[in-house]
Amino acid sequence: MMLGLRTVIYPVPELDAARELAIIRQPLLFALLERLERFLFTRSQAVTTISRAMAGRIRDKGVAAERVHLLPNWADLEDIQPGARRNVLRRELGLKAEIMVLYAGNMGEKQGLEVILDAAAITRYNQSIRYVFVGEGAARKRLMDRAQGLGLETVSFFPLQPRDRFPLLLNAADEGIMFQLPSHRPDLTWERVLDTAEPDWDRPSLLRGDRYRLRSRSLAVVRARRRAPAPTTSEA
């Protein structure tokens, strides 16, 4: 965000997520942040976001559609390509034949990464499974302290890696984890959009239950959908 220029591009903070996940619990603080958000919306000539669903929320808050711009996350497929599992980075991490469960990315409050530590606690006596956290974030120190407090010797933390080492990191892993807490809203259901483990599958489908099984070394994309309202009945 740059103030004082003719055009302001304002990347939307995840204020809605902070409310739905109860990350911000003080009503006064939340009210002030909402006022700040409205102020920035009205002063910005362009508002950017990373998904169509978030773009819809921004329009619902009164921002004109022509000022909302979708800039989705992306990957450089020239750099990110399959490679050898037992590479130099895996050796630097001190791993040999162990199963490497990887989380690489922002360690924020809304990611819900404690569940990985819960899994590590269950498998603490299985030295063939190693859990590797790579990145930075507001929750990193708390996660490290909890792992230390639980005595989880199979959990390791490493700082953010340079871009040229990121493909090595992904290839070194056996199981990649991308985890984020759901919003638990009763008006939403989940739909599978893509799963690389099923390349011939080409139609969205509704998910059943509260979990989705992700196969090894694959990528799945799911999205939220608003539930259709239940039909109302009237007595004659």
C-alpha cells in the first residue's frame, strides 16, 4: 500500500478470516479495524485480491466492481519441476530414508498448524517420520515452543529458503501439507475443483464429510460454495 500517490493499490487484509476464526476477540479493536478497512476502500482507486470469492466479499462491502482486480497466486513452472527426492537439500536437513512431511509457507495464526504437532506427538516414537517446518510467521515461535515443550524430537524448524532452493525443498519431501482452518460457517459447503492424482477428472464435485484425502505428492484445490437455502413449508 502506498499513500500519497495518485493511484493506491490496496491488497486486502484477511479481516474476515480473523473474525470467523476468532483470532481477533476484542470487539472495539475489530470495529476500529473495520473502520480502517472502509477508509482504505474508499480512498483506493484499485483493490486487489487473490480469489474470486474474496473479490465477491469486497464488492459486498460496497466497492465498485470496476475497482476490484483479481491477482491470483501463481507458480513459475519453469522453476518448479519434479526432481530427485534424495537431493542435496535433503542431506543438509540431515535426512536419509526417513519420510519427510513438509510444511513450507507462512506460519500464521489462521493456518492451524498445531494439528501437525498433534500428528507428530502421535508418531513421536516412529523415527522414520520427520516433520519439517520451513518459513516465518507470527505463530512460528509459539509452534517451536510447543514442539519443545512436548519433546517432539522428530519436528524441525528452518528459516525461509532462497527461491533457487525451493524446488529442491519440494522434491525432498514425501508428503506436502497445505493446511488452513475452515470457516465452519453453516451456510457453506466444500467443492473439489482439481486433484492432480486424478488427471482425467474435469468436473467440480461436492465433498462429503469434513475431510479430504490427499494422495502422496499430489495437489488438490477445493473451494467453498454457499448452501442452497432449505425450502420453506407453509400450512394451508
